[in-house]
Amino acid sequence: MEKNTLLKNIAETGYNVGFGGKKHFMTYDLYRIFPRLISCVTIFIGIMQLTNIYKENVQANIGDLLSASLIIVGIIGLVLDFHGDNKDSYEVAGKKLLSLFNELRGMYHEVKNTEEKIDLVRFNLRLKEIQKESDELSLSKQAIGTHIITHFGFFQVMQSKWVTAELKLTTKDKFPFLHWESFFLYLIGILIIIFAVTTFR
């Protein structure tokens, strides 16, 4: 195997393993934090609904819409809490995957700094072992919404510049503009703008 081919294979595996590890952590955080956040927000809004400011200014305009929104958000929180029973397994898998990602990063730089004529067989064998380990560690059921957040976490927070440079990834690759979750976010943004314009004009 040629050195350049091995470097590309390591980077591709690094992308898959690192992205997968970060996505497991995002799912873990979503199941761990979001239900509690929803509970705090609903309690806060519930207290606000008892005040005269709400009764005089908000209730007349968007009171019913706000109540319906709270019910929907509450249902989402219950669903997330129900599916989050095994959330700790996502944290365990995420830690192991990110450990493999760090090993791949070290392997990449080691191979890159070696002579062309060096025997690369041992690196290739370890690469195949890592690919097999990552497949066994990965959990298939991920929380909805984590795909978009993971792109930010992987490309902006993690040390993944070596993957970007080797695979020559562009902005289009770093953010899934055409992913269905992206369209869902676009729709929410449009609805919020329409709501704000019609309510406060």
C-alpha cells in the first residue's frame, strides 16, 4: 500500500470514528440535559402566567398559542426522557470512539512523517482493527437533531483539522445544508419570524 493511500484511509476512518464519537456524546447530552431544561422552562413560564403582566399583555394575544406550545414541548421532553434510560451507554461508547479517534490522529502524523520506503503493513493492520472496533462500539439509534449539532462539534470544537486538510473538505462538507434536519431548522426559523411579525406589528 502506498503512503498517500494509507493517509487518506486513516483520515476517512478518522472522520467516521470522530464524527460518530461526537454524535454519541451529543445524544447523551440531549437525553441528559434537555428534559431537565424543558422542565425548568415550563415551570418558569407557568409562574409568569400567574402575573398581571402576562394576563394583561400576553394572554390576550398569544396565550392559547403559548399554552399549546408548552404542551408540545412537554410531550417532547417526556419522549426524550423515556428514550434516555440507556443514556449512559452513549457516553461510554463516545469516550471509546474518541479515544480511537485520538489514536488515528497520532497514527496519521506518524505515517506522514515517515520515509516513503518504510513498511506500512503494521499501520494498515491496526487501521483495520480500529475500523472493526468502531463498528462494534457504535450504537445505531441516535437522537433526532444531533446530526446538525455534531457537524459543529466535530469541525469547530474537536481537533479535526488534519481530517479536513487530508480529505480537502469544504464548507459544504462541514455543514449539511440539504439534510432533512436542516430543512426542519429552516422551517422553525421561518415560523418564528412569521409569528414575531404578526404578533408584534
